[in-house]
Amino acid sequence: MLVLLVAAVLIHGPAVAQQAPPSAVLGRRVIGFAHTAEVVPTVVITPDLPSFVEAVSRWTPKLQYPVLLDDGSHRAREDIARFVRGFEPEDVLWFSHDGAVPEEPAERRRWIESALAGVFDSGTEPTPTLSLVARWQDLGHAPPGVVVADDEDEAWAGGLALAAGRGQPIVWVKRTVKDRVNGALQHTPAQRLGEQIEAGCERTGLPWRGVGDAIEAVTLCLNTPAKVRTDFGENGAERFALTDLVGRHGALDAGRLAPSERWAWSGQITGDAASSVYQAMCSLFYEPSSAWLFDGYPDEQPWNTYDSSRAAELFGRAGFGMTLVDSPRGTHEDWLLSSARAVSADIAMVNSHGQQSHFALQKGRGSFRDAPFLRVPTAVYFVHSFSAAQPDNRKTIAGRWRERGAFAYVGSVHEPFLQAFVPTPAVAGRLLSGVPLAAAVRPDDAGALWKIAVFGDPLLVFARSRSRSEQDIPFTAILMQARVAAATGREAFDEVVSAFVM
């Protein structure tokens, strides 16, 4: 209770006792729905999208289990390994299901929607969105947000998981710019994307136009540019975060520095099917209990407003395991020493300054190559200019952290100025009090469209552990140990090694 009180005062002052802010109410909704389901302590690994979709469709409102996708790539298998180390399952199973991804777009959407409907209804026929919303109402559930996907973009796989795990409808859109996450979305295409999303929210029949109603979050499962170049940017060169644009009323018409009203908080999941699934499953099933904080700022104003030691105090009171490097130890040498071994932390928070490929500390300068290897899935809050300017480029700070296992990342797509970031201790306090990630890193007031981007599930919450079920998963799968034994007998040692990695 002391942690919650301290966090609440950090966020909203003493008056918080009288009225909970919408962000806190949203967190309670997400946590409440999550805790209606028990978790089977088993990780299911699937080899392809049909198997993945089938495994997720067997979830119910009362029983869930993590499902990951092994596409044969090194990155997918390392991500699975991180998840397994962090989740600590009793069993790891292999599940393969015959089938194919429908080629025709309309049929592919029906197939995905049928899997989503199957989680909440025992019927196997596709259920239109409106009847799915009615089913949620019967269950006493109000969807906290929408998942936005394009059936031609494999990131829909992570979107299906988040729609099923959080009880959210899918809003289908068509990207005007494809597979250019590192690029910039121009003013008009950005406007069209926003219109598609808002029209989709309207079709659900759920209230969505203001903060404090039903739809409070937008999860963009799209490989589309993470930044927007508007017609009102300074000298035509300024960039803004797509995830700060989506969820605002009229921000592109308001002009630079003009406040615009927020109706939802948003986050973006990018990557191929396996990567998007990893990001989704980490958010749904991972329960943070450790932090790694590195403060490269001097102990003087205005830098000490972001003091990592104050954030560490909050994490410590919440019982988190802790690694803290702060003034006067925030040098490049200290960075290398603290990350010499793989970092085993559920959340990392870094204060530094520099550009997209390097970061300056109290003494010395690091580069993207110095991003630590991550032993377990990690959510990252990086107070630094330009770190997410090219979030899918491994030669940038955000790109390298994401490649090494960060399942959520908050950083800037352009020069934001220090005050654009919510101070590190306040973000820690908000997360510990149950505020979802995308709301925790945004200022409370309406403000103007700006440059801090959220990668990952916007509804990621830090909450108490969910109950683990003694039930088995509701289908037949193969123990990975048996798969290893069979591969050994065939002398298929590549399969043996990949299985041991996972």
C-alpha cells in the first residue's frame, strides 16, 4: 500500500485519494479481466501460423497459456528461449496443426476472426464484431481498446493474441505505406490511417470518443512508419511519433505545439509473425519482478528530476530485484561493467543523451553495439533524443535493444527536448500503481502532438501474479524432450540444438 500511495502522489498529488484518473481506472480494468483466467504453466511452441492460430483459438475466458511461434530463424528461437527463462514453465510443448493461411483477404480475415470468436464462444463459425461485443457484454466485459491490423501484414498474429488475451475487437485497415517502419508517414497517409481507425471504432458500437469511456487504447499491429512528417513541421523536417498521433482528435489540423484532445493511448507492434507474437505473449503472461536502472545524468538540475535512485527506491519497496548505476558511477566504463553479463531484468530504464546510434554518459560515450544482451524479456524506457528514429535498424539504440529481446520500448523518434519525457521516477511510480505502459509515459494534460513513441502493447501492466492452473492444455502436443529424443535417433542434430536453445 505504501508503494501505491507514493506512486499516486508522484503522479497526481494528494487529491488522488478523492478521484482515480482515467489511466488508473483503465489499468484496473485490464488487470481485472486478466485475473478472470488462470494460466497453464506450459509454453506451447508452434511451427507456423495455422498451428499458432489453432492453439490460441483454444483459449477460454477462464484458461490461457502462452503460445510462441518458431519460424526457424535464430531470432525467433532466441526470443522463445528468453520467454521460457522468464516464464519458468513446468513443460515446453510442440504443437503442429494441419492447415494453411487463406490466400483470399476476406477469407483470411474471417479465419482470424473465427479464432478470436472461438475464445469467447464454443461455436466454430465466424462471429461478426457486433455479436462478439454482445458476447463480451454477457460476460460483463467492456473491451479496453481495439487492435488495428492489416491482413497482408504478418504482425496480425501478435494482434490476434492481444485481441484474445485482453478481449478486444480487431479493426482491419489497409496500410498506404508498407514495410517501412524506419521511414516517415506523410501527412495525408497518416490522416487516412487515423480515419480508418476511428471508423473501425465507430463500427464496434462501443463508446470511444473520450478518455474515460470504453475504448481507451489502440494497439497498432502494423509494419508502417513509426514516425509522421506533418505539413506543419519546423522547416518541413520535423518528425512526430505515430503512436502519439493515433488516439488524438484533430492533431493534424491543430498545428505545431497546439494542444489536441486525447481519446486513447496507443502503442505499435512491428516485425514478422514470430516477433509480433513474442511481443504479445510477453505482455500477456510476463510478470515483472526485477529492474535494471542506469543514470547517465549529473546530480544537478534539471537532470536530477529524472533521478534513477528515486525510481529504484520505488521498485525496491515493491520487492523488485534491483541493479542501479547512478551518479557518480554513470560512466561508459560503468555501463560496460554492469552489462558484461547478460542482463536479467524485466524492466530497464536509462537516462542519457546523444543521437540514434550513440549515447553520452557522465563520462565517455557508448554506441548501439553496447546494448546489453538480455537473458529474459525486458521492457525499456530510454530517456534520450533520437533513440527510436529507426526502431527496426539494428545499428541504432532502439533497434539493437529490440533485436536483443526488448518486447516493449519507449523512446523518441526525433529531438524531443528533455521535458517531453515523463520523469523516470514518475514512470516507475505509475507502472507500479497499475497504470498501463502507454498512459504511464504520457503527460496527464492534453498537450500537443510530439515525439515519444511506444513500441509494444499499450496495455502492458505491472500486476500481481495470476493463478497458475493445474489443468492441462486442451489439445494433444509433444513434449520437447520427446522431440529431442526423436531427432537424436534420426541424427538430426540441427533440430536437437535448436530445441535446446528454446
